[in-house]
Amino acid sequence: MAVKLTDTKHNPDMAQRLSALLLRLAPTTARKLASGLERQRLQGADGLPYDLILQSLRPVLERAKGPRPGLPDPLRQFCLPFEDFLVNRRDPARHMRQIARSSIDPVWIWLSSELLPDALHDITARVVEHTLDNDAVALGGSVAVLHASCSAALLGAIEETRRDIGHRRKLERQLGGDSILEDARTMGEALAVAPFLLRLRADLPKHIGDFDDQHVAHVSELYEDARTALPEYAVYIPLAAMNRLAAPWQVLRLARKLSGFGNEAAVSRSGLAELGEIFLGEMEDIAGGFESMRPGKANLGQMTQDIMRFAEISQGFLKEIDIRRVSDWGHRILAARAKLSAAITEEMSRFQQDLGKALPLHQVGTYGKNGPRRPDVSHAPNNERITKALSALQFIAGLAPAAESIGVQSHSRTITQQIETYLVAYEDGLVEEIRRAKGDERDNALTYLDIVVDFRETMGESAAAETLRRRGRVASQAA
């Protein structure tokens, strides 16, 4: 018996197969299918899993060029003003305003069932009617009413929860959590300046590699218009623009234009201090996380990513804004950088010890602890120690581009020189061990040779690695 598309709700396997099939569609085909489905749904046709199909088509439609196809239904019209703030998963590491896509349905149901039970039904009916009639003027009016009504209802309801904590807790349980209620507030605030956000959405490219003078001028005009109308929520204009920037800190160029200056005080006077706080907050979070790490127990790969992110924000931020050391922002940046560099310095101080454990030496003769030492090849390499030392070398190599900007260049150079000195001595001794050792010890020595070659390549020293490889080969043949 054939499985119908309407069975997908109760047949997860069928839904998964349908989704996989739709993902293989060409973008042009996906656009046509989405257009037809949205028109059919607006007309009230039943029998198809519209949400599943359209959701499955979203990744394909994102690859298609040009505007999104189809006829927006009332729910999509509701979301358009805050589209730039939507995320699939909220990232707490980013201090930007975010709205989880999963919050849309609970908030829409809240509006439909409690906040605007009659009015929303009438408004959405008119939106559908004007959409199907292709009456752009009437549709624009109905959509404006939709945005204004939903904004007033959401912000009014949330204001009541501030005066009644019990009501807030009840509402949080009803919606599914505090984060959804906060998303509802963000939706309401963005909808308050919906006309300006829609103009930005229409006129500004979705992805901006460089926030040039033309872009800055356009966003500046929109921001000034929004600030005249609704100063409390005008900041959503540059925030939306920032979400389209490859280098988000370039949005601070807007403050330069509005104030005529590029310093911290000018940013505050322009009403855009929140933009700076976004980047400062993330830098402080990264530094605070480093401060609480236990030396020797950190995930060096994650540390490297966080350090590069810190350096990227710091360099970008300082490039756009003139910040004095004695200012509030200046103090905060220096404090965050000090925490970060202290944690990195403490972590790196263990690297030579880790290297010594991975590539052990032992005493030779009866000269005491100050006597000559040579590589200990009596035992096979310890994989755990090798992995730890390799991670340390990868960390140093990954840190190099940011070392100067975060104040650890000198310490990094010292640690690198110590490691270099150790490796040179170890390599000379290892070549001798390959030449003289027998049996298992010789096999161990050859294994250590491969490890040290790998270490050299990790440090970006391909020539030194190849030289060591040749030396080991010659010593092996001479044995």
C-alpha cells in the first residue's frame, strides 16, 4: 500500500525520506515548488504537510539567487521585520540580540489565542485576501496593522509581567521557558520599528563584505528616521545591519558618521553604545573563561579558537573606534587582555615539561644529575604524553598570528626557543641511538624519530623535518 504525503505526521521515516528527496532538488525547481505550495496553502487547501515541505526546502532556497519565492503567509509577514535576528540555535557566547526560530510558533499561538484572539484572525484574513488579489497597496496597509498590533500586544503583556512575578512565572511555563518570553519581547520591540527594518531588509545586501560609505549612509538615514519616530527601539536598525556584516564591528562606522568623531564618547552620544558593549561583553566572557581554567587541563584546541576570536574582535574593534586607555572601554579591554595573557602564559609554562615527558632523556654514566643525558628508548613512546605535547605545539603555532595583539609574543618566543633547544639536543642524541641500538630499543628509536619529525612539521618547520628524516635514514642504514 502506498504511503501518502499526509501520513508523514505519523510516519517519521516517510518524513525523513521526503526531506532527503527535497534537498536534492535544483534551486530553480525548489523555488517553483515553494511558490506553488504557499499559494495553495493561502487558498486554504488541505492534504499536504506544508510546513514539513517548506522547512525541508529552506536549505535549497538559501542557495538560490534573488528574492525568496512564493507568497508570504501571515506568519511569515509577521517574522519579516526581525528576520535578521533569527537563529536556529541561540549562541550565548554572542552578545547580539537573537531570536530562536523555535520561539516563533509559541509566540504566534499566544497572540492568536490570548493577546489578539479576534483582531489577529481578522488581520490575517485581510493579509491573505490582499496577497491572493496581488493588491500591494492594500497588503502593505494590512501588514503594517499586523506589525503594530502584535508589537503593542506583546510589549503590553510583557510589561505586566514585570509588575507581577507570579504572572511571569506562569507565562514562562505556558510558553515553554524564560528564553521564549525574552524572544517575544525582542520580537515586539523589533516590530515597533517594522517599517524601517523592512526598508533595510529590502535595500541592504544580505551579506556585506565591507560596510562602505554608501551602506553606512543608507543605514544612518534609516536609523535617524527611526530615532525620530521611536528612539527607544531605533537601535534595532544598526543591530539588523550588523547581522549582515562579515566583520560585525564595522557597524561602528555608523557611530563615526552620526557623531563626526570615532571615539567612545561619540559612540555613546549617538545612542549606539550597545554596539560597543556587544564586542566588549564577548571579549570579557572569553577572558573570564580563561581565568577559571585549570592549568594543564584545558582543551588547547578550544583555547586556540577562543584566543583567535578575542584577537579578531579586539583588532576589529580598535580599528573602528579610537579608545583611550583611561576611558571605561579602554580599562575593560586592558583588563580582559591581561586576564587572557596571564592564563595563556601559565598554560604555556608547562609545555617544555610536557615535551620532556613525551621525549624522555636519561642519565649516562656516573656523573650525577649534571652528567650527560641521552634519549631514553628503553620503552615505547607513551601515546598520551605524545598527544599532549603535540597539542602544545599546535597551540603555539595556532597562537602565533595573535600573539602580539594579546600581549604574549615575548613569552611565546621564549617558550618556542626552549622547545627548539630541547629538540635540537634530543634529535642529535636520537640519531646516535638509532645508529647504536639493537632490537626493541632500535625500533623504539625509529618510532621516536617519526614523532619528532611530526613535531617539526607541526611547528611549520618542514625543512628541519626533512633533514631529520634523512639523518635518521642514514643512521639506520649504518647500523
